[in-house]
Amino acid sequence: MSVLSMAALRMVTQEGPRKCLKIYEELKKNVAEKAAAPLAATSTSTAPDTRGAKSPASSSRSAKRRIRRRKLKESRRGGEEIIGMRRERSTKGEEPGEGDDDDDEESVDMAPYMLVTHADGRTSKDFLERSLMAAFLLKCLQRVGFFACPTPDDEVPGAEEIIVAALLLRNLQLLQFNAHEFFETRASPGHRFRGSRPVYLGVAIYPTVARFNHDCYPAVTRCPTAGCGGLHSRAQQRPGKLIKCSGCQKKICLEDQLACLRECEALYDRGLASMEEERVDEAIGTLCDALKRFHQVACPPHRGTHLAEIALSSCLADYGNTWRPAAL
């Protein structure tokens, strides 16, 4: 079983059956609100304008604001209100009891379930494989006594078990794009970078950081002028020739950008040399400066830039290590 499958199972087991049902109800409510929002906007736009009534645009905006406020309130559930209630109980001298269990039941963290799953863009094969894994994980939960009254193997699972299986399937989909591996770097005794290797410890979900995990470098370089398509050079160009864009019919001179690019490559070499001499702080500053300059004048793919990004990642990983191996 893969690490992501174990994480999907852990997301269910740490909540318990009752909270899983609560999460499922919240997800259904969010889907219903998203489906009702376009209908509300359409009804306000077709409604007649009466005296004293708000305009359709303002009504639509106010409806969206109400939805955002409601979602924000739901995402903070289990926060300040529960803390305040527990403080009030502690001042009154009440012992924690069943009421605390009710408060814990209400504190449902919906942030991971608000992340994208790309369910609409998946193939039937992908859906089948993840559904089979969700069914397998459901059987595991039935065998270990996760449910109060598990259904026998020769019968159709009950409604509660199907809901948990649906959450397992959603977890398997969202973890594919939103889970981040965390690791430690095992350095070799001879050098901080040569011979070092990452040791992966597990995966974690960072709801805010996950929003930056869906971007990749484009494989096609496009003309920045509006209305132009991609630029594809199918023949060798002589040195010094001005490239003419077939879409906007403008001549492009890249002498300044190429000069800056050469400076970036020189900074890459300087940063790698600092890594070789184990001057981590200097290497981080040099590589960050070079990468910032590169993205101001050029765009990937560029081999030197990708190697510099890998080197910077190694520096940052080593920078956070507090343990050092004993020298031979």
C-alpha cells in the first residue's frame, strides 16, 4: 500500500465514523451552495426592477459575500467559540464530560477537503483504480472494528460505510496533487552535499502551500504580444539575425536579455562553487539573486536554471539540519 493510500486511510481513522458523516454533510452543503449560486444570479438578473430594490449586480455580489462569510465561519468552526466555552466551564469549576465530546464532535476541519481533486478530468481507468483502493481500505476498516455494526462480506455495505468509502475515494484524489513529502537530508561525513541523500519520512497536507503546487514550467515558449501563437524555429538562424514574429510582424531584439542571461549563468557557477566550498549562506544568496534575475528577462525551460533550482533546494534542506555526521 502506497504512502498516499495510508494517508487517505489516516484522514478517516483520526476523525472517526461520526465526524466522517459530519464531513460528508458539509461537503454536500458546499456542493448545493455552488449549484445554487448560478441559479440565484440568473434569477436576480431576470427579476423586474422595482422601486427601492437592489440592482441585480449588487444582489449577486451580496449573495456571494454571504456565501464567503458562511464558508469562513464554517472553516473556523471549533476555534474561538469552543475555547471560550471551555474557559467558561473551567471558571465555573465544571469537570470535562460529555459536553466536551460534543464540542469535539462539532470541531471539523474542512480545509483539506476544500482542495482540488480534478475529479472531472480523470479517466475511467484512474477512477476504477482509486475506487478499488477505496473499497480495499473500506474492507480494512470493517475488519478492524471501525464501524459499530460492520456489514458482512456477502452483503451490500450500509449507508454509513458507503459514505466513508466516498470520503476515502475523495482523499485518494486530493492527496495526489496536494500532499507534500517531507524528508531529512542525510549528509556524508566527507562533504555536506557530495554523497548526501534525502530520506523521506512521510507526507503532509498544507492547505495554503498546496495552492502553489499546481504550477509547472510551460514546455512551449510563446510571444508575449497579445494575439500571437507559439514561436517554433524549424531552421537554424544565423547569428545576429533579428527574429520576426509571424503574428504581430514585429522585430524582436534580445541583446539586453541575453547579456543578463549570461550574468545569471555566471552567478549560477558562483553559487555552485560556494556549495562546493560548503558556504551555504553565500550559495543561497547567490542562487536566489540569479534566479530572480532570470525570471525577469527569460522563462524556462533552461538547463542551467533548473540545475540552480535543484542546488538551491539542496542548500535549503541542508540549512535546516541541526545534526552533522562526525568527520572520518
